[in-house]
Amino acid sequence: MENDIKEKLRNELDKDITTEAQIVYILSRIRKILEKNNTRGYNVLKFYCNWALHAEIEDTNAIKEILKEVAEGNEESQLKFFLFVPLHKQLKTFLTNNGLSTKITEKPNFNILLSQIYTDTPLIIKSIKKTKIVWKGRSEGSGYAGSFQITSID
């Protein structure tokens, strides 16, 4: 079964990635492999997979330190987070360790498509004074950083 999942993932990674649906599919296959193997050490990758597949995320422990800095207004951490730096690092390691192509991590449209997916999923951060981060996506000419809204919730 795992080989079937990896083969489907390999086939998708070998294509040009042009749609949100492809990204969601890729992240869902990665999550299946992580869960099937009870793989440790990829908490950040699993978080980003979950973020793409759920309507709302409350379990943000895997990236709580960077989210705390994001919520506090640390511009460097905000840029890192919204450029998906933590994701790219673990995704590349995961793909390499599983003998899969890493070219997706080098394509600018990967981040653009991710941002479109994540606009639909607010992060609810209860450990940081009940903070909600809503990704607003990238507007024309904003490059990769895009915009987001940080609010307190009751």
C-alpha cells in the first residue's frame, strides 16, 4: 500500500504543478505516508499538510515558536512563515529521504498556490492569547510575502 501511495505521489510530482488541487493532493499523499509509517521528525510538514486539508486549525504546536513571533509582530519571522520557509525545509528532506523529486520546492508557483489554499483556513492559536491569523493571500505585485490579519479572539 505504501508503495502505491509513493508511486501516485511520484507521478504527481513529476508533472508541472499548476493547480491548487494538485498541491492539496500532494500534501494529502504526504500526510498518508507520514501517518502510515508513524514517521517522527516531520511535525512542521504535517502541520502544513493539515493546514491545507482542514477548514480551521487549532493544533499549531509544531510551529508555535514562529507563530508566537509572528503574532508579536516580528517582521523576520512573519516573512519566514509566509514564505513557507519551515515547510520547504522539511518537505525537501521528506522528499529526498523517500526518493522523490524535490523540484516542487524550487518552483515559485508552489508558494502562490499554497497561499491560495491557505486563504480558506484560519489558524486559531489558543496558546498565544487566543490569537487568530488569517492569511489574505498575495495581491498583484506583492511578491511572495502577501498579507495576513492577526486578531484576538474571545
